[in-house]
Amino acid sequence: MSSEDKRPRALWWVAGIATVATFLADLVVERGANSGLRIAGVVLLLLAPFFFVPPFFLLKKHGRTETGQSYFCTTRVVDRGVYGVVRHPQYVGYALLALGFAMRTQNIISWISAGVAVAFFYLQALAEERFCAGQLGAEYAAYVKRVPRFNFAFGLLRYLRAKL
């Protein structure tokens, strides 16, 4: 991998802005009346950090970055921890945040923002997979076959089955 971080980012920015919009809507608009959706939203909000926090540490510890590079500029596939469950844990976590805020708010603005966020996180993941395949080759291709892109329930079952 070159010393310059050339990962695709444009779609991530759109998804990030849409996620922030769901958060802001949660702060300023009146919440919907469906308490079941609000509770489900809180559950998603509590679950989200388990996906978006660990990658910061896992990539830095196991990703073998070049001196002076961001932890995202790894030179090897990291398939430990949450990366053994889903290929894009941070995007799963951010999508859970957007959906959680939308469920709490139950407002058309937050639903649209959450939909945009999830769609663009998905598109960003596809772009990053093409980039990683080009950078990491066969090692990444094998990882793609072992670990699902986003389905964390299926990924967790496969991960636990492999550990037993």
C-alpha cells in the first residue's frame, strides 16, 4: 500500500451528514407516539457503539500501518473481534445510530435522513471493498468469503461456530 491514504471517501461524507441530520432531528422535533419504536430505537443506539468503537483499536493494533499513517491505512486484513463478525462494523454501528434516532423521533425527516445514511454507508462499503481487494488481494478475497458484509446476526453465528 502506498504511503498516501487513497481510500474512497465521498459517499462516507454524505452518509455521515445524513446520520448527523437524524441526530439533530432527534433533538429538535417532537417524538412519535409509538413507544415500541422508541424503545427499539434506544436498543439500537445502545448496540451501535459495540460496532463503531472497537475498530479504532483493532485496526491500530492488528492492521500493520506504515509509520505516520492513519490506523485505517492497514497493510493486512484484520479479522479479529468485531471484524470477524462483519466486514464493515463501523458502518453497521453508524447505520444503527441513524435508524435508532429515526425510531425515537418517528418523523419523516429523520426517516428520510436515516434511509439516505444507510444507503450511502452501503454504497461506501462497496467502494471500500473494491479498494481493499485491489490493495490486499487474495487475503481480502478470502476474508470476503468468510465474513458477511453487514449481517451481524449471521456473522456472529459463524464466528461463534468457528470458535467452538
